[in-house]
Amino acid sequence: MIFERRKSVAEALQETLESRGHRVGVLIDALMRVDKSGDAAEIKAAFETITETPTLVTTLHVYCRSQRALVDVGLRLTGRGAGPLTTAIAASHGNGRVREFAVTKLLASPRPEMLPFLLVRMTDWASPVRDVARMGVVRLLHDDPATYLRPAAETMLHLRRRRRGGFGVQQLYAAAYDAPVAVLDQLMCSVTSVVPRFAFEARTRRGDLKLDEMVRVALTNSDKSLRARAGEAAAREAVWTGRVDVLRKLAACRYGEVRISALTGLARLGHWNEIVGLLDDRSTLIRALARDAARRTGVDAVGWYRSAVSAANPSLGTIAGLAESGRQQDGRLLYPLLSHPAAGVRAQAVGALRILDAVPVDSMSSMLEDPSRRVVRAALKALGTRA
């Protein structure tokens, strides 16, 4: 008889993830074996492996709702053979009394790595289970935010869309408002994007986030959404305090979502001359702002575009700007660009002609044989619009 080799927790986790949760039973078996071993280090490592992926906790929860799948778990929990992993798994048992008993046991000896299993139970459909979990988690968050706030945020923000998930998110904010700054700084380092966003929002609402910190996040953070929020908050603060130097620093960064907030701030302070030079910017919003600045300062933006597209190597922003503000007859200025050596310029010119409704059908048809796929796609779109 051939026996299948028993998989480690890491191997079982990989199989579960690759099967999109369909092989989660393999992971349950591996976790139960680790729990029976009683090896504290191995048990802790198993918890950490699971809770690194918030979606996995809900996958386990869905699987474990089948009472038949956890008959052994329930029996061990009510006896003396249940370790922390078995107890955590039992917290998703199909029987409400088993779930409540498991939650009570988890709260009797709480650990940060167990928290995600308790958080799922805060959304439980049975009020006795839900109430016990909620009271326990609230106490942990407020008594020891340094230990529990980060693991709570990692999972609870994932669960916020679940029915009854709003209560847990409210408690996260309540705990964050009273937590030390160092704890929220730890949240900013999370690799789960929603957690730094939550921490930044909490700090912003508390009103203790300094302008220099906002600028640092806006200029260096890898999350586009968070950069945009930080840039907007920093620009708003800079406008209120008259910090033109900060606005200029933000306006010089490479991220468009940050630059637009900074330039809008400069506009509010009347620095139109610093904005009008961005008529050919790569950002649509910034070009629009620059055209408004041109109007206020007496600069003929359309005339500038008409002249600029006739240069040997017009920028893509210049071509787009003419399309956004020019007229149909301006299309003839773009015809020479259809044979430009740069594929990007050719494609941008085709797109601009489509917007101006000035597509030369004969020339455009020949561009369907262009060596650049980008140009061909633009030509097909232009001809489709024309048709």
C-alpha cells in the first residue's frame, strides 16, 4: 500500500493558494498534525504563516462551517487534546456552542497571531459568539494597542465588507485615536496597502501628523493612493500656512497625483506664472490647470500649441494639448507627424486627430501597416470612430 507523504504547513498552504482554496482541507490536516505535536515554536510558526495572508483566514472559515469536516476538532476541543491551533480552527466550527467555547479559550490566553480568528468571529451570525469575540477584542485593542493593533488592522480591514464587519473597523479607529504615534508608525510599514492608508487617515484625523511627514509620504511612498492622499493633505496645509516652498517641492516630484495637488495649491495662492509653463505636461489635469493659468495671465495657449507642434520633436503633451484645446482645422498641423520617426509621436498624433475629428482616411489606412503595434491600435480606433 502506498501512503501519501504528509505535507508541511508551508507546502499545504502553497497547495491551498494554488487551488484558490479548494484544497484547504490539506492545510487543515497539516495544522492539526502540528497542533498534536505540541511543539510551541512550530505552532507559532504555523500561526504566523496563516495570518500573513488575511484572505486565508476567511477561506478557512468558509471551509470549517461544514460541521462534518471538523468532527474531530470539536471532540478534541471539549476534551483535553486541543492545542491553540485546534482551538483557532474550532472557532469556525458549524456548531455555535463549539465556536463560543473556542473563542472563550482563545481569549483566555490571547496571542497576536490568534487575533485574525477572533476578528472573523466578530462578524459571526450568532450573537452569543459575536458578543464574546467583540468584547474580548475591544479589550485587547485598548489595553495593548502596541501588540494587537497591527494584526487587527491587517485582517479587520479585509473583513470590513462582510456583513457586521463595520463594528470591528470602528473599534480599529477608536483604538488608533488613542494609540501612541510609534504604534501607528508601525502600521505605515505594513505591506498590505490598506493598513498604511488606515494609519495615515487616523493620524490625519487626530491632527498630529506634521507637514514634513505628509511631504515625506507623498514623495516616497510606493502606494499611489496613499501618495495622492498625503500630497493633497500636505498641499492643503501648505496653503493654509503660506508654505510656498513646500508646494514647489511637491510640484517638482515625479508623481502626477502629487504634483496636481501642489500646483492647485500654488494656483490658490495666485502663483499662475509658475503654472503656465506646464502647457505640455504629461498629465491631462496639469495641462488643463496650465491652460487656466494661461487664460489668467494673457497667454494664448492654443497659439502656443499650434507653434509647438510644428517643432522637430514636439512632446507628447504638446500634441495632446492641441487636441484638447484646438479646432478641427488644426488637424493639418499634425499631418507631418504621421511620418515622424518616433512611434510614440505617431501614435499620439493619430489619437489627437481622432479627438479633433480630423482623421485623413487615406493616410490613416496606410498606418495600419505601421511597424508599431501602438500606432496600429491608434489607427484602428481612429478609423472606427470615423466610420
